[in-house]
Amino acid sequence: MKKALLAVILVLALGLGAQAAQTVRLGVTGSIYDEMWAPAKALLAKKGIELEVIQFTDYVTPNRALDDGDIDLNGFQHQIYFKDELENRGYKLTNIANTFVVPLNLYSEKIKTVAEIKDGDIIAIPNDPTNGGRAIKVLAGSGLIKLRDGAGFNPTKDDIAEYVVKIKLEELAANMIPSALPDITAGVINDTYALDYGLKAEDAVFKDTSIDQREYWNLLAARTADLADPAKLAVYEKVVKAYQSPETKALLAELQGGFFLPVGWDEDLLASFRK
């Protein structure tokens, strides 16, 4: 009888231990995500899920790591970049939740306004196609350039019809532009890298006006194959719910004075995967 009781206790203990040890590895880029995901991490811990936030230093590796199975989820990119990655690299990944939207602003250590930019000045933009296209639209919005009629949603340098100010565009890796600011006139910088460099929204020389476009909404991604696993699907649903919580919303309102805006939380992107 005692042996049977001990066996039951052991089984229960092992089961609880396994449940407590459940880990979800989330890939991100930028230290701001550690703070942003803190409320969700605390909520998930109460449900026996450890959310491990894994930092990457560029925008290329997180999707590759997710597709390879090195991480379970990632949350660092907007929809147009995600779509481009799937089309060009063949990844089998799915957007499982909308997270937030942030602007892509123009920053400088040498000037205070766009009006100070003159012929010959160097302006850096991200060298990846999607962020680069968005940066070109930012420069068009600032009046420095004009785009040709019929330019697509994601324009390239070839779509520039006129340099109103004869600036020189320098394409750099997105994570390198902040550190290049001392050597250039200005740069269009992704927000997470701007924050890591110590820049703030109010420091921007010109602020992005495209945040209402859905394509620039950030997202949470998972491997498509994993969503066919009911156990993993249930865990990922908890992760989404924990992120899209009042606690996270309150925190986002504080980060850089509401610079991070929650969007699309009313959309259930996992509904079609439930059996």
C-alpha cells in the first residue's frame, strides 16, 4: 500500500515538475522587448509557462531561427517585412497575433529640423527592402524627395522622381545606422535600435506619418506546422492572451510616452487553427 502511494506521489510530482518546466522561447531584437514582455512573462509564470526572451542583433536571424526550430515564437517585425521574408526565403511561418505599431523616424546629431538639410548631405536608410521602402516614404513625407507617379507601396531608390534637396542616400544595415549618426547628416532609424542607442521619440528631426497603415503593424509569429499541434496551440493562445492584456497595454502607454501603440488586439488570428 505504501509503495503504491509513493508511486502515485512520484507520478504527480513528475507531472507538476514537467508542467512547471514548460518553456516558450521568444526571439526579439532590442532590449526594449525585455521590458515590453515583462507583464506577459509574469502572467504566464502563474500558469506554469516560462517565457524566455532571446535577443538577436539583426532582423535576418530571428525568422531563420524560428523556421529552424531554435526558438518557438518571434516578435520583432512588421507585416510587410514578414511577408517579404516568407516570399523570398520560403519560411513556413504564420502571424498568430498583432502586437503594436511604432513610427520609423528621421534622427540626427547635427541638425534639429529638416529645413537644415542641404545639398550633398548624407542620409542613411535601412538596406533591407521593406524598411528601406518605408524610409524612402518617410523622406518623401518630409519633402526632401518626390516619388514618381505610380510608385508602389514599398518604393525603392529607382522610384525617386526628384531630389528636392540633393541629398546622398546611404544604405546601411538597420542596426548600424544609430552608431553612424556622428558621420552622417541624419538617418531613418527603426525604433528598437533608436531606443537602444538612447534616442527618444521627441528627438526625431521628422516623425513618420504611416503608422495607420496595417502593413506596418508588428506581429507575433510561429511555425505553421506547430499550430497543428493542439498542445502547442493551447500554449501559444496563452502567450497571445498574456501579451494582449490590460497589464501590457498599461505598460505600452508608459514606454516613451505612448510611442508604442497597441493595434489589432480585437482580431483572433488563431481561430482557424482550432479544431
